[in-house]
Amino acid sequence: MLTTGRRARIVCTLGPATATGDRIRELVDSGMNIARLNFSHGEHADHEANYDRVRTASEQTGRAVGILADLQGPKIRLGRFAEGSTVWADGESVRITVEECDGTHDRVSTTYKQLAEDAQPGDRLLVDDGKIGLVVTEVDGNDVVCRVTEGGPVSNNKGVSLPGMNVSVPAMSQKDIEDLEFALQLGVDLVALSFVRSAADIDLVHAVMDRVGRRVPVIAKLEKPEAIDNLEAIVRAFDAVMVARGDLGVELPLEEVPLAQKRAIEVARENAKPVIVATQMLESMIENSRPTRAEASDVANAVLDGADAVMLSGETSVGKHVMETVRTMARIISAVEEKTTVVPPLKHVPRTKGGVLSYAARDIGERLGAKALVAFTQSGDTVRRLARLHTPLALLAFTPVPLVRNQLSLTWGTETFLVDQVDSTDEMIRQVDRSLLALSRYQRGDLVVIVAGSPPGSVGSTNMIHVHRIGEEDHH
């Protein structure tokens, strides 16, 4: 029986449906652990206002809430139609041009100026999340001539996917660079990069961060087939991953997405990197007050696979039932965790010092019937290595770094305490006693297992496991 509260985390996307201080406070009360600022929409002023509201709500409630800036990435779009929209019917021929033009039924521009160079006859183009299908028949100068294979209505600025085409866009657009600089100066805790294709994509993000003088963890969004092909290298290079199933299911055959999701979670856990499952989790609740049974299963299965967090997109940014959606997601997660926190076992026994120590601490804690595992951390790494083991024991992180506390709000099952920097192990243990005795859940004499570094305060120094009874002088 779980006495530690909900373990899997909830990411909520902010938008028009949540753009007041009271609404965001209510989101935190309903269960939001991470607030996502989606830079595909909204102005900088909107994001700044929401950032301030989240920080205020976090302070008022005493709950750590991380803030994630999600960059749009090099999303390829159609231009605008003179009439605003048109309908492409099966079998018709349409032209997509790299020239600027007022779009008509027969010819419309694209934001991707290399299209005429990259396209080959036989290539597929998918418009509006795959709702419309085109096949290239010829390239005529600056125009790519296509046959409509799956018709339908099309309107201004719809997204275009080019599955299988060797697209030569950089990993970050000029807009992304400006948005990232703004987000870093604002003070966000985490950044997500869209349409990641290779491990090297993180270098561009780090170059901007170093220019601004502030590095925060970068999440790779897996939404291209190339990302699945390069999964291991991407997971190792980035700090976390997000399985963005919407775009992934456009370019990858949709029946392959569930296994791609499971594999991404497994590889992320093997490398002690947090993993978020995103897109369409409770999609029907944008309109309805109850989810479908399939959606409830989807959330539960992501938790059973070992995801750190599940994400809400339109459900919270523009939905009609925002709070009920978050509470529903929290209820589904808790119902799973009440029965089990067991997830697929790691394939590799840990070999890093932090990994081996956290593995041993988990074993010691579970065999001795400890009330909690406690980790002191400067960077969050030891805690992430403990969290991936999905122990039923409470997992408590102690850190002197406010940014790390916010970042750990993405990590499964972790409750984080902000404490002063101390110089000795004895003082660390006293901090544990003071913090835990202030909570009604813990009593003097309760057994906890502490994982820490000596000397305290240096990153990567984890080298100690201490079995401790709260309030007792057992640390000399």
C-alpha cells in the first residue's frame, strides 16, 4: 500500500484556458508538477505572465513546480491562402512553391525554402498532421508539383511533414534561438527541443545557453523517424526525452508508435534520464467531461511502462474541462500505483558509482523495511538513478540548489526539500531529522537509508550509504 502520494508526474501546457493567477494556482492544487510554456503559440509577454503566475502559485502552495520552455523547432508550414482556405480533392494536381505568393487552390507557398531542391518524384508530403496526403509527381523550377492522394480542406499555415525526405533544415530556427534566449533570461528550469534528429542537435542549444551564460537540462522531443533510429545516442546526449506521439505518428506508421514509446522509456531508464509521454493522452476531455476508456488505459500503461511523467497539451491549454482533466489524470495514475509500482526491470545492472550505490541503497531500504530513501544531491543525478528503480519506498531528495528542486519535479516519485549547504555529514543527517520530524508522516526512531557524498557539496561525490534512525545519534 502506497503512503507516499502520487509518484508519476503531470506536465500541463498553459494557454488561454489557464491564463490567470487563480487558474494556475488551481492547476497546482489539482496536481500539476511541471508547467509547459509552448512557444509554438503565444507572445513572449504571455509566456512571461504565465511564468510569474506559476512561480507565485508554487510559493503560495509550498509545492515545487518546474517550468518547461518548449521550443517550436523547425516546423515546416504552408503559406497563406488568399481566401484563407480551400479544398483539395483526391486526384487533383497542386503546386507547392518556394516563392512567396498569395495562395490559390492550385498553388501555395511553403516556409521550407529548400523544398524544390530536396524533393524527388515519388516523395510523400503530409499536411495538417497527416489529414491530407500528397505525392510529388515532378519538380518544375521553384514549384513542386504534387498529386492529392488523400484530399480534404486545407487552410493558412498548416504544418507539413516530409516523411523519408532528407530534409536540410537546421535543428533550431531563428525564432527558436530568440525564444530560447528569452526563456533562459526569464529563468525557466527546463527546455525542450522539437524535431530532434541526432545527438548533435544539442550542440546548437548549448551554444545559445553558453552565450547567455546559463545551462539548464534539455529534453529531446522524439517525433521524427530519425530520432527513433538514433535513439540511444540521443538519450545519452540529452538530459531527458519526450515521446511526442502526435508528430511521431504522422511520419512513422501509427501502428509502430506504441513500441517506439516502450523502447524510448526503456532506453531512458537504462540511462537514468527522465522520460515524458505526451500528446492525445486525454484528448477527448478537450470537449467532454469524461475521457474514453482507451485514454484511461493509455495513461495507465505509460505509468506501467515506467514513464516519469505524462503530459497534457490542448486538454489544459484550450480545453473546456481543465481542472477535471488534471484531477482525472492524477486519479488514473494513483489507481495504478495503489496496486503496484513495479515496472519492467533494467536490462543492465548499473555500473556507474552513483548507479551502483543507489541500487544497493534501494535493496537495503526494502529489505530492512525502511520508511524512506533519502538522497543528498547537488545535480539531481543520484536521485534520478534511485527513481528509475521505482521503489515503493518514499524517495526524498535534499538539495541546496533551488533550480535542482524545480528540475526534480519531473523525476518519478521524488519529494524534494530545499536545505542550506552544510560542511559535514553529521550536519546533513541533522537536516534530515529536522525536516522529517516536521512532517507528521515520520516519527523519532523510524528507519531511513541515506545516500550522500562526502565531502558534502561537490557534484559527483556520492560515496556513502548510511542506515539511520530518525532523531538518534547513530552517525559517529
